[in-house]
Amino acid sequence: MADAGGGVYRDPAPGRDFYILRVFQLDRPAGAPLPKHVPTARPLLLLAVILAAAASSGCKSGSQEFDMAGSPERIHREATRDLENGNYPSAIQKLELLEARFPFSDPAKQGQLDLIYAYYKNREGESAVDQADQFIRENPTHPRVDYAYYIRGLVYFEGGANFLERSFKVDISKRPPQEARKAFQSFQVLVQAYPKSPYAADSRQRMVYLRNRLADYELGVADYYMKRGAYVGALNRARGLIETYDGAPAVPKALELSARAYRKLGIEDLAVLAESVREKNDVPNLVNPTAAMAGLVMADPATGELPDRMRAMRAGRWEILGGLAANGSSSIDIQGGTKVDVESGTGFMLGVAYHYNDHLQFGANATFDSKDYSAQVAGQDPGDTYPIKGSMDTTALMFDAAYNILAGPLTPYVSAGLGYTWIDTNIATAPPEIGCWWNPWWGYVCTTWQDTRSVNAFAYELGAGVRWDFNDAFSLDGGYVMRWIDFDNTTSTPSFDGLQLNVGWKF
């Protein structure tokens, strides 16, 4: 283990990683005693080295031990396998080792790009941005430098809103858009410098969203100035919006705000000019070359509507629904002392709905289920009861309405319905009857039937859930429903709750 030159050593045992620091000794005459501080300093120094090595090995992000001996190709293969298996902490460890030990090898160059991706997937946004910036700075002419710009833009893009806010289309236009600006700049460099990049098309789409996001923020600031009487400040913000974010849905609104601000300042001719531009829908003519080159003119500035791919496309369409219902248990107290305990059960639902717009829908549905029950039936004498058991079949016809809170494909909803419910208790009320008839194929056919006790009552329900229009034709929704059935002879209105999961087909 000794080395006349001193320095760092690696233990050859596989799977282990030790570093031994050689302690240099001062030259001295033969037989001369060591300085008094050496017996104390050397053990302390060795102890410090051991503790540092232990701390270093304990900060490996909990990843599996890895034999760091080997070629750069082997280390990169192991890291690639970890990336494919989703083990990003282990991949990060190996890729950092590859960059540190073999910085000028070909696998190290690819490893730098893989490290950007590993940081991004491991939700280490700052590390991903730092690695991307380093790669761009050190490899400005690399054929894959567009990938570094793309990942850097994705990190900033996803930093503006979390998953739930993006899924439910939460309005974040009033938040300071620092992350959106950085994302826009990264995507803009990619689109302009590398227009044939495989990431250019997606970057353009994201730039459309970011452009609209930045324009909405500027419009919000301009409106803030208007409400507080700072009309010049509002005009400056509106003019900057129109010049910078041409084609955004906020541009017509900025022109309308400009007209109001000019009138407040007593400049009627400019107010009329702004209204004329707004009414004639001249906004597309204001597009500057930079925006056109970036492919930003994709929204309809006249209507301010998002592209169809970002909407649920429900308005004006019919929908057929079908699904399963899991109903909970309930108790019914009947006048006279009878008590019925209804067990939980499952059933199915069929329905139809019309979407008046992307939010409001009207429809009707029929549900059927079968549930077991047990009852203590009151006898003729006071306090006299006898038990019965059986199963009841429930059929309900409901006319309902639902309100989808968001216009996007993923939205929570609330619903309400009115209808009628029929319950067959399967308790016989008459002796069995037999009927026969002639069938030309089978001859005489005989069957039996028996009248049973059935009740019906008015019903109403409330519900809430989540709906997902996962493509243009089909939807999926799940929710919680509470239904009340207004029986005449019960001491109170019994309630039945349950969960529903439905699939819809829009046409």
C-alpha cells in the first residue's frame, strides 16, 4: 500500500471504496526522538480522515454500492441501465463519477447530457439547470446542445405551476412570471438557433402557452393601474403587451383597455383609433418578424379561445353513459315499529346527457341494483316482532343536471337530480300462479309467477366527483352520490349513498 511519492490510494477489493492518506514524516538523524506533537497529531489526523471517509460514504443518497473501477464505457452502461429502470439517484451517482474520472472521454460527453435528464427526472431542478448551463457553456457547437436548452426550458416551465394547478387549469396569471420568462427564453433560443431540432415543435407549443401567460400578467398589471387611476401607466403596459406579445388572446383586451384609458385622459381620437383596431380585428397584422419566426401566431386573437386540443369539446354534444355503482348500507325505520337494515350492494347505470356548453349538462339515467336486507317486523301485539331476511331489487329513473367547474378535459363537477324509485321486496303477497301456452316449436310451455310486495316513492339526489375527457369521443367520471327516497310510512326520509364509475361516449 506504500508509495514513495505519497498521495491517494484505492482499495482493490470490489464493491469497496477507501481512501488512505499517507502521513509524511520529517527527516531526522538516526536515534533522534520524534517531536512531542507527532504521537498526538498523527492519530488525530488518521481519525479525521476515517471520519471524513465515513461521512462521504454515508451521503450517497442511499444508493446501492457501486464498484467504481472500470472503463468509462462500463460506467456509462451501468448508468444507462439505471436510467432505463427509473433508478435516478443511482444513475446520478455513476454519471457524476464518470464526469469526474474521465472528463474528456466520449462517454463523458453523452453522460453530461444524461446527467441533465437524470437531475430533471429526480426533481432536482436547480442541479439540472446548472448542468445544462455548464454543458452549453463548454460545448456551444455540440450537435446535441439543443437538448440542454430544451431540458432547461422544461425545468422553468414546470416551475410555474404544479401538477394539480395545471390539471385543473388554475388561473396563475396574477403571479410574477419570472419562471415563465426564463422558460420562454430557453425555448426561444432553441427554436431560433435550431429550427430543425426534434424538440423545436414541442418548444413552439410551449412558447404559445408562455406567451399567453406573460401577456395575461401584463394585462393584469395594466388593469391594476386603471383601477387606481394611473392611466398613463396602464397605457404603457398595454402598449408593451401589444408590441411584445402579438397574437396573444390578451391583445384585444389590451386595445379595449387602451381606449378606456385614452378617454379618461381626454384623448378621444386615439381612443377611437384603438377601438377601430379592436373592432376590425387587425391584431394579426401587428405580428412582428421575431414572433412569426418562432411560430407564435397560433391562437385566435379575435375570440381569445384556446386551441381545440386544450378544450374538452363538450359543448353542443350528446353523450351516452354507462357504468357501475357501489351502494352503501342503510337503515329504515317504519311507522309501527318495523326496522329494516339494508346491506351494501352493487348495480349498474345507463344514461344519456346533453352538454349545453363546456360546463353545464342535462340528462337522465336509470339505475338498477340488488341488495340483501334483514328486518324486525312488528307483530299485532305491542312489542311482538319476528325476523325476516331477503333481497330487494331497486330501479330508479332520475332526471339530473351537472355543472363541470372547468372547461378543460379534467374537471371536478357537482350534480343534482330528481326522479322516482321502485323497490321490489320479493315478499310474496299471493299464492303462486301457473300459466301455459302453445309454442309452435316447443309445444305447450308452462311457467309460474307470484305477486310480491313492491313500493315506489319520489327520490332526489346530490353528487360530486371528477370528470376526465381523455379524448374527443370518450370520457371517464367517478363520483359520490347521496340519494334520498321519500317513503310515506317511514319515520324519516332514508338516505342511500354510493360511489359511481361511468364511461361516456360523446357524439
